[in-house]
Amino acid sequence: MPENKEDSESSWVDPDDAPEWTDDQFERAQFSIGGRVIRPANGTLTRPGRPKSEDPKQQITLRLDRAVLDKLRESGPGWQSRVNEILKKAVGA
């Protein structure tokens, strides 16, 4: 049985320790009463993540020889983007 450690830190965070909201955050936040939206949110709070690309990549299925795939993956993280660059050069795009 694992032993209890006396000096272990608690992962619980008191919600009262959360940072105070700024006036700007309140102005951008959605305001609702009883589940009815009185004022929708605006600004960055409504659009998390990256902006939409004008030329998004397409997902496809492609069959490659195992040796080719292994060699590409050897180059580490980002190998799929590097494959895209190799193919763009090959087709002259």
C-alpha cells in the first residue's frame, strides 16, 4: 500500500483566489438572466483559438510504403507539414 506523504501539496484551488475580472472583461462578457441572453458576448471572448484560414488544408487518406513513412517520421514532430512542403515543390505549387 502506498504511504502517505506529509508534505504533499493540495491540487485544490479556492475559487475565492481567482483573479478579479476587469471592467473590459465585464463589458465583453455575455449577460443572461434565467438562461435568457440579455446581451451576447463580443470581442475575443467569443472567438477562441486561431483565426480561420483563407486557404485551409484538406484532410485526405494516402497510402505510403512503410519505409517511406518510417523515414518521414524519423524527422520528428512536424513531419506532416514537411511532407506537404515536399509535395508542393514536386508539383510546382
